[in-house]
Amino acid sequence: MEDHTTADNIVQNRDDIFLTKAVEEAYKGVDCGDGRPFGAVVVRNDEIIVSCHNMVLKHTDPTAHAEVTAVREACKKLNRIDLSDCEMYASCEPCAMCFTAIQLSRIKRLVYGAKAEAAIPFGFNQFISDAIRGTGFYQKASLEIKKADGNGAIIAEQVFENTKAKFSM
């Protein structure tokens, strides 16, 4: 008879535990009126570093999603911007903004629960999920996007050249 306590089962159980914490955080955010039903936890060495929920309504900030808030809080708590030794558990598939924040912080692993479609009633539209998955045809955003030219563009590009010595990448 095969041993059912395989490494895969241990990882699955661990993922379930931390994902459950993210879902509990989503409920907490709704119950206290802070935001929509999204939660995220950042984990390092099997310890929860931060547990956060959507704060869009509380902060009147459309960028205060659970995952972005979790990245911000974990960076503050650890006093660094590199979270490459951390994992994130999110109650829902992240939007493009959250996914970008996760990538910029170099989180090594993301586990999410619900698919994006479950969040459509909360503003997660098909455009967002198509952008994340690369499954949609190009859709024009509802705002004008223009690459500046002239002096403004030159000055904006120079900021990178003029400040790169101050950062070790």
C-alpha cells in the first residue's frame, strides 16, 4: 500500500492552511467595511509575515487591493523591497496591478484560490483577466494613452540615467 503522506500532500495541506487564512482575511475586510472580499497573506519560512485584506473603501484608494497592501506591509515589516524568500497566498486570482506588485517584489511563489471570473461582480472584468492570462485580443483602454515627445520626454528619460549611480541593481 502506498504512503499517502507524500511531499505533494504536505505541500497541498500547507497551501490549504495559508489559503484559508487569506480567505478568512477577505471575510474580515468585508465584515469591518474596509473593502471588497479579497485577502492575501505573505509567508516566509512557514510563518505568516502579514495578513491583509482589501482596503479600497476604508482608504478611498482604488489601488489598496489585498495583494498590493500585503506587499506594502511585508516590505515595511521586513524593511526591504525584495521579498524573494516569501510566498503569497491570495483568495482570488490577482488583477494585473496586483500581479505586477507581486512580480516587482520578487515573491517566489503565488498560490490563489478563486478564479478571476468569481470576482466579476466586484469589478474584476474580463479585460483584466485576459490581460493577465494573455488570452484576449488587444482591447483599447477607456483612456487616452500617448507617449510624450519633445523636451518633456527627454527630461523624463534622463532621470534614469542621472540617478542610476544611486541604486545598486
